[in-house]
Amino acid sequence: MNSIYRLRSDELTPDFITLLKNSYPHKEIEITIEEVMDETAYLMSSSANRLHLEKSIQNIEAHTNLVSISPDELV
């Protein structure tokens, strides 16, 4: 079984460790810590993405190039 837990470092508690122990009783596990980049920072990290997002924001603000769908089309 594989699991991914995403939480802030200040949310690490003894209860969380207990949860891990109960989820993987008597198993060898590997814990990898990876700092998560803020979604906005990630999307703005490349110039192509940034330009695309800025253009999309301008379109929304100007109410241009918008796509409308009905709720029935979502089903």
C-alpha cells in the first residue's frame, strides 16, 4: 500500500505518527520529505505559463474569449 500525506510541518503531531504506525503495523516504511511549491508560484515559474495565465486573466476581466457550458454538458 502506498499513501501520500500532504500537510504543513506544524500539523505533525504524535497523533499523526500513531496514524502511520497503525496504517503500517510492523512494516518497514520510507518517509520522504519534499517541500511543496505554492501552486501559483509553480504556475508562474515559467515565462510561457506566466504569459498564458496573465492573458487568461485579462480575458476574464475583459469578458472576452470565454467558453460557456450548461450544467447538462458537464454530465
